Amino acid sequence: MNTRGDYAASEPLAAATVAVVTPPPVVAPAHDGAVSWGAIFAGAAAAAALSLVLLILGVGLGLSSVSPWSYEGVSAETFGWSSIAWLTLTAIAASGLGGYLAGRLRNKWSNLHGDETYFRDTAHGFLSWSVATLLTAGLLTTAIGGVLGAGAKVAGATAGAAATTAGGLAAVAGPAATGDNGDLQYWVDGLFRANPGAPAAPMGAPPADPAAAPPAPQAGVMPPPPPRPMPGGERGPGPGRGGDVRAEVNRIVVNSLKSNTMDPADTQYLAQLVANQTGMSQVEAQARVTDMQARLRASLEKAKADAKQAADDARKATAYAALWLFITLLVGAFSASLFATWGGRRRDL
């Protein structure tokens, strides 16, 4: 009878086999590119969309905070600083979102040390900001041109107005000569105003009959002097003569503005015209013509100074807008690069 030990001794020894499973080595993909363009364009699209949304919101808030009425709404200085702060906030938020998405959605790189990963993430954020900026500029060309080009257009227009004024209104010489220029016509009308010191005609006096004989001279009363002859042999303006006289005076005044002073012969001629039209003496008429020249030139100098001031204000506003826009773009580029590194680190966790 076999025992258990004999049975066990009679069986062949079984070799214990242990299967060891070795995982395959990690091999980098054949096309492990350094730039993930899909992630870059995705971040750029998100940044451009958020920029558009925030820009529209900022325009709405800005228009609701200003008012054309006095003592209502924010001041111009407050509005300017608020606009700068909003643009900076828009740049940080939109660029930061685009950079974070570009870093988070990029392909995972293998066998890279920390410095190279940091550089690539930063480059992804910067490229995302660049594409978003170009995309935004392409979609908002009209708006950007309106914001930046308005100051330049105003500066050019006011500079041209200043040059026209400095040239003595030479461009409006034709309309002024025909009496169509209201500003110059005002000064000509001032020359031919009635003399305030002349005695007024009695109320209710019957009109004089031109066919009646002149009244007999009274003792001790000098008869009125006859009307002075007009230059050229005419007495007074006559029918249809008043418009021609004023047009001639307009041409003389416009021509005098081309130089520093009016020609003495023109001044004397104008004084004669004024004296015949208003009944003033030659001395009074001469003083009125001289005073008109002085006040007209002072008005032109003031208009010239105002035009130069407006042009200078527009130039400063355009320069400040361009400088702050440059700073805002730099802030956006930095935010996109920084947020891309954060997104890349979250991707590699």
C-alpha cells in the first residue's frame, strides 16, 4: 500500500514558471511638433470674441455716463481715465483667456526639461495674442480708424482753417466780393451805418416835394451844403448803385487782408465813400475806416489763435490715445504669455 509520501516521491518535479510582463517603452510620437497651431487659433478666437464683447459693453457704459448738459454726467478727464482703465482691463481679460486656452489645449510634449516647456508655453501665449490682435484689427477696422483717425482728421481740418485765416481769407475773396460772405458783410455794413451823432428827423414831418422850390434862406441860418460828389463824378449811390458800392468795398477789404495794412489810397477812398453814404465828415469817416480795420484784424487773429489751439488739442489727444493704446497692447501680450504658462502647467499635471 502506497503511502502519500511514496506517491509524491513518484511524481515528476513540476517547474514553477512565472510570466513577467514588461510594458513597452514610451516612444515619443513621430510628429511631436513644437507649435500647436490648433490651440493657438482656438485661444485667439476666444480672445477676439471676448474683446468684442467687452468693447461693446464699454461703449455702452461710456455713453450712459456722459451728457451734453452742463453739470450732468462725468467730466472729460474722468471719462478719459475711465476709458483707459477699461481698455486695460479688456486687454488683460481677453488676452489672458486666449493665452490660457492656448497653453491648456496644446499637445503634451515628452522628454523636455522645464526651461524648454516654459519657453514653448510662453511662445504659444504670445502667438495667440498676435493672431487675436490681427483678427480684432481686421474685424474692427472701421471702429479703430474712427477712434484713432478722428483726432488726426480734426487736426488737419483745423490746421487748414488756420492757414486760410492767416492768408487773409483769400479763399473766400470771390464770395465776399458778391456779398455772399456774411462775416465780411457784417464789417462792411458797419462802415455804412448812420452816424449816431446826426440829428434825427422830426416825427410826422411831411416828405419833401422834389418839384417844390427850395425854401428861402432865413436870416442868420446857413443853408445846408450840397451833397458831396461821389468818386467818379456821381452824386450818391443812385438807383442800383448801393450794391455795386458794397461789392467794391468788399473787394477792397479782402485785398487789404493779404498784407499787414490797407493801402493809404484805399483807406482814403473808403473814407470818402463812407462820408458820402452816412453824411459824416471826412475825419470821422477816416476814423471809422481805421477802427474797422483794427477790429477786423483783431477778430481774424483771434480766429487764427483759436484754430491753432484746436489743432494743438487734437494733436495732443491723438498722441495720448496712441501711447495708451501701445501700453494696453503690451499689457495684453504680457498677460497672454503669463496665462499660457499657467495653462501649460495644468495640462502637464
